[in-house]
Amino acid sequence: MAEHTPSGPVELGAKMDYAEHDRTYAGFLMLAKYGSLFCLGLLIAMAFGFFAGGFFSALILFVLILAVGAFILR
């Protein structure tokens, strides 16, 4: 029986664009960082608004958390 194992190079298609891979990975990391910051800020602001009983104070806290977090994460 004939063997069906590839004998040529592993990469048969186009050459890999490693610069594009690096940009995609950097974009994913940025999305993960700022997405996590947004979720954390939203949860803290929602808890603060629930226990303190103020929508506008929770909104101000949310914006403040996002601003400080963005400054720290950059």
C-alpha cells in the first residue's frame, strides 16, 4: 500500500506574515486588558450604586475607575 504521509514542506500555502501576526496578538492583548478593566469597573460601580443608592455617584466612580485604569494600563 502507498503511504500518504506528506513529503514536502509543511507550509504549502503563502508565506506567513509574521508582522501581521504580531499586530493581531498586540490587538488581542489590548482588547483583553481594556475589556477586563471595563468589566471590573462596571461591577464595582454597580455594587457601589446598589449599596450607596446613587446612580450619578456610581457613574462618576465608573468613569474615574476607567480613567485611572487606562492611565495605569498604558
